[in-house]
Amino acid sequence: MQTPQFQGTHLFDRLCWAKENLDGVQSDYRVVYEDNVDECAKILVPDPNWMACALQGGILPPVQVYWELAKDEAQPDFVKHTRGHLLHNTKPVEAMTEEQAIEYLIMKDCPQSVWREWDSGNKPKMVICRKEQLPATREWRNAWKITDDLATDETVAA
Amino acid sequence: MANGKIKADTLEHSTAGSLDTKFVVNGSSKAWVNFNGTGTIAARDSFNLSSLADRGTGQYTVTISNAMSDANYAAFYTGQKSSTDDGYVMGGIGTGGYTSTTVQVTCQAGSGGPDDLPTVNVANQGDLA
């Protein structure tokens, strides 16, 4: 399925096209991160329809656009977005692999304080893993932290 | 007409009256999701979402792709614990509860603390950026 030329098309309209023409892709990847030492680990779950857009290409704006909008919203005198056109007029990103899509999503939806310095502390603040590596039950969900010893075949949060 | 555009200020039905198209544009949901908040969190279906974040028992963050124009949109929440119980879903709780791209959601069943719900629905209405 060829993506139409979407530069200049409102992102909402692109998403409508994607909803009609693409099937959602449930990713097995999860991003476990800790942005507050006093809270349990959080887990980022990609949206299947968003993942389909990322894999298709030509739909999503560059992740830097979201950073710019976040900067605007952080201003004390922010009232309403005036640079929303960046979402619609910036050249969309090309098709990504699933791994590239996860990296994009981290930079879009995880706090910058986590991914910019994910490995600078006593232990990693962020881990990309498969959902099977998460605990099987949520009985002690509010106690989950990233484990100190990480291996690719072991549970990453406990 | 395929892939065309109809510019109209009013839609009129043969018998049920007419509607200003502003109501259609302003009244439609700009983002929605139905997700399972138990086990491995996952969206069953959605529109204009980029991710869900599992923040702990009964606590989630919904993040959208096309931002709203500000944080003053209306977000609607429902949840269901089981076929016989209803759950309570609250949004915008705590610091950073609402931004133009995220809403923090807290769910609970009964009078206890936050609780995972097997069905959580969130929908946003307002202006897009």
C-alpha cells in the first residue's frame, strides 16, 4: 500500500487514512523506565495503529516537532499552540523498522530526563525489553523496579 | 465522489432537520482508546494515540499523536471491572494531569485505592493543534 503524499496534509487526516487502510501492529516491545525514585517503574506500550503508521512511513512528523511543541507548552505564558502547523507541514518521516519506531516513541513519549541520561546513574533509568520479560502477574505492580542485574533472557523488572 | 472535498456549512436531512457542520467538526472525538488495564496493558482499538503508559496499579497515561490546541479539552472516561461491576475512571489527576498530548488516568472499583480495570475507555473532545 503506497502512502499518499502527505506533506501539507493535516496529521489528523493522515491518521484517518491510516485507520482505513492499515491494520494495527501489536508490538512485543515494551520500554520500562523510572523517572522518579519514589515511584515504581513505568512501562510504555506502543499503540498498534501508531506502530502501523511508523512502519508504513510517510505519515508521522519528525519527533523533533513534538519537542518544539513541548517547549512552547512549557512556557509560563502558554495559552494555545501556535505552531501546530509543524505537525502538518513538516516532511513526514520515512518508513521505520519496529526498533527505530520504538526509539522514536521513547523520544516522543518518555520524559527527556529519562532517555537523555538513561545510563548516567547508578543503574539504567530505562530498558527496552519484550513483554514476556515483564512479571507474569500484577500482584505487586506498585513495587516494580528495574532490576540491578540485566540479562537479555531474564525478567527486567521485579 | 472518491477522495474529493465537499465544502458545506450545513447538512440537511430529508425529514430530521439540518445541522451546522461546525457541530460535526467541534463535536467529534479527536482521540479515543479502549484498552485492557490488566495483565499486559494493551489497546484493543484506538484513534490518534501514540502510546499507553502503565504507571502502576490502576494508573495509566494516554498520549496522542495529533496534539490538542491546549490542555483545556474535555476528556471522557469510563471503565468496567467485570460484567456485574462498574469501575470508576478519573482523569487529569496529579501534577501534569493534562497536557495538550497526555492525560493521566486513574481507575478504581469500589471505595478502595486505584485498581486495574479490564476495560478502560478514554475519549478527547476539543480543538486540535
